[in-house]
Amino acid sequence: MYEVQIMGTGSFVPEQIIKNDCLSNFVDTNDEWISSRTGIKERRISSGENTSDLAIGAAKEAIEDANITADEIDLIVVATTTPDFFMPSTACLVQKGIEAYNATCFDISAACTGFIYALNVGFQFVRSGQSKTALIIGADTNSKIIDWSDRNTCVLFGDGAGAVVLRRSDEKGIIHIDTGSDGRGDELLFCPGVNVKNPFVEELDEKKQFMHMNGKEVFRFSTTVVPQTIEKLLKKSSYSIDDIKYFLLHQANARIMEAVAKKMNIDTKKFYKNIHNYGNTSAGTIPIALNEMDKGGLLKKKDLLVLAGFGGGLTWGSALVQWNK
Ligand code: ACO
């Protein structure tokens, strides 16, 4: 088995900034409610860019940061719930956009945990020797599946993408990844696909392709499952909570991060937050924040980080990473 390092990070978000107050043009809400309940102040919303455009932007930055050429990439995995097409995959569109024609490309659907799942796939491919250089992306254009007349959801989400380049290495990098799913929670967070429609079935009512969420239950689920996955992750390694420099959680709600920190008795200062600027970009939140931490010089060699996600499915997962970039 090889060691697998994160060699480069990148992110890309639409230019258009939508502040909380602007949302009161569509729904009965206000900045005070949104910021006090979620921590969100503004989000980036697409002016026409689709998920592949965001993913390509993030990929280009990660490739440059890793100091590699696109033809060295032999695997592209995109985690997204908002692909441009049913087919081709967003990963194939990225391949074309960055001209990485030596790569095998596919998408992963695990909602907001998507990036952790995709990182695990990349980790296993590179660790086993199947792949040498993998491009792992989390990208979502949530604005296209949001019901802009539903104040319970439209205030929470934004659009964006983040990427990492993984490479075979002699130094430690990704140490361990824990993932889990529970399909019994399918109704807590979902977005319908298209109905079955063919000459042999009775036509059903057209389902609206909008995201639906039971906010209270998702809050309960996430504050239960995140401590569990992190504890499991650390148990499998030789490290303890005190060894971890930063916890980077999926940015769904600042209050979720605060509740997890309290439950685990960890200083909230160790939890990196950028939700105020971007809202919840689903699969994008973790790699966008990782890129910000990297560019901002927060991460030093040998620092230990825990990344943790949760989302629709239900799905969850966490990754223990030693920063050796
Ligand atoms: N503006 C103003 N009022 C609002 C808004 C809004 N945008 N949304 C709801 N309200 C109202 C409700 O209607 C309710 O009014 P009522 O008391 O008259 O009925 C009141 O505010 C309180 O609503 P609650 O749902 O109890 O508010 P809560 O404190 O639970 O916060 C929230 C709601 C922010 C959604 C919270 O439950 C939460 O963060 N849940 C987790 C959501 C999440 O993380 N989702 C994504 C995770 S997975 C993924 O990323 C896909």
C-alpha cells in the first residue's frame, strides 16, 4: 500500500454575491433570522454557470497548486447532486475542460457527504496502486434545485466547488477515512428525479424537482452522527482529539458546528468556519474551506486535520489527514 498525499487544492465560486437581505424580496425572512439561526451572511449564486463550470474552475486551481500537468491525472471523481446532465458525467465534462485525457472519470452521489466519499475513492485508488494522480472534486449548483419560495431551504444554500489533487507519496497524508449511510432517512432530505414516463405506464403527477428538508431532524441527525464518525475515525488511528489542529466540518449551519464542538468538549476555535460567506454549497463546502485554509497559511507541515461531512441519503463520513503539502 502507498501513502496518499494531498498535493494541491483549488476552489471556484460564482461571482454573484447574494446577501441575506436580498432574499426578503422572495420570501418572508430577514438577515437577523438567517444569521442568528445559521451563521450565514451571504452566498454565491450562479448567473448561468453550471456545476461543470464550477468544477473546472476548482480543478484548474488545484492542478496549478499541485504543480502537475493535466495529462498526469489518471482518475477524476466528481461528487455532486446537481450534475449538468444525467449523462455524460460531470467528471467527463471536467476531463474535457482541463484536457486530462489519460483519466478515468465518474461521478459520486452522496449529497453533502459527497466530497468525503469521493476522497475515499481517490484514497483507495492511489493507495492500492491503481492510480497515481487523482483529481477529486466536490461541486454543486444548489440554486437550480432550490424552491426559491420556500424560506425553510432557500436561505441555506449556495453554489460552489472545491478540488484536491491526490498523489502517491512516501510521506503520510490521508491516514484513515470512515463512512456510513442509512437509507431509512431518505425522507429527511431529498430532491426528486424525473418520473417514470413511457407508453406502458399511466402518467403520474409531475414531481417538482426541488430540495425538501426536515431541518430539525437533519440538525438532530448531524449532531449525533458527526461525533460518532470522528470518534470511530480516531479510534482506528493512534491519535486522540487533542492531537487534532483543526476540525473542518461540512458547512451546513454554524450552530451544528458549535453543537458538535460542545458535545465533544472541543474548543470551537478549532472548527474552521466560512459558512458566513458561502452558505451550504453541499459537496463543495469541505474542499472550498480546505483551499481557503491552505491559501491563508493556516496549515503547517505535519498538522493533523479531521474533515467530516453529513447529508442526504442519509450519509456521513470523516477523514483524518496529516498535512504534508
Ligand atoms: N426566515 C424567517 N423565519 C423562518 C425561516 C426563515 N428563513 N425559516 C423558518 N422560519 C420560521 C419557521 O417557520 C418557524 O416559525 P413558527 O415558529 O412560526 O412555525 C420558526 O422560524 C422556527 O423554525 P424552526 O424550523 O424551528 O427553526 P430552527 O431553529 O430549527 O432552524 C434550521 C431551522 C436553520 C433549518 C435548522 O433546523 C437547521 O439548521 N437544520 C439543519 C439544516 C441543515 O443542516 N441542512 C443541510 C444539511 S445536509 C446538506 O447539507 C444537504
